[in-house]
Amino acid sequence: MITGQFRNALDDKGRILVPSRIRAEVPGSTLIITSGIDRCLWLFPPEEWKQLSDKLMETTSPFSRRARLLQRRIIAPAQEVELDKTGRILIPPSLKETAGLKKDCILHGIKRYIEIWDVDEYSAYLEAHEDEFQEAAEELGGSVSFF
């Protein structure tokens, strides 16, 4: 299970350190990186990526305009990246630009995948969605029991 929030910086070559706590949960040294739904990147272990991409392709049709949009935004930009011996990955320039990554980044472990955000983009996202978060938490409160 991949969890945790970490702050790391991109180096001059566009590499970012994947925290050791996250690397410990990832089998092997290959990850798949792609555009996320929001202005972030998603990083998947290969098996998780296979499940997601297979499911997306099975449930969508190239004859559907909306399905093609999802396929183009999520599947098409996906690339394999390798963890180097120090635990860094090179973020492809096109994906770096898509997510607006500059220097300081936040990595979120979200159980099955990792999100990579530019710090300023993530702060703006949180601020813009605070009311929606509060509403969602309120709705969830009626259906989830902790004990």
C-alpha cells in the first residue's frame, strides 16, 4: 500500500526523488507515468497501470468522443520510467509541462498510485476545492463508521 505525502524538488535535468518509503512498496524499478485527471501526474507500478489501462480500454469505445478524450489524456501520454540507483525518475518534458511542474513538488501516495503536483498548483487546487471537500466529507460522514 503506497501512502504518504512528501515534498521533493525537481533537479536541473527534470528528475525527482521518489521517497524510499514509496519505493519500498513498488516492485522492481519500472514505473508508468501519465497525466492525471487534475493538473498533476500519476505514477503507477506496472501491474496497477495494466489493470487501469485495460479497464479503461474495455469500457470505452473509439467511436465515442468522450472515450477518445479519456484515452488521449490518460493512456496516450503514458511512458515507462526507470528508478535510477539513487531512487530518482526522469519526468518526460511533455508531462512536466502538462502538470506545470517547476521546481518544488508534492508527491502523494494514494494506495495504488502516486500523484506528483507542483507545490503552487496543489495549493491553488486545495483552495479552489475546499468547499467541495467539506461537502464530500459531510456526505461521507453519514455512511462511514470508524468503529
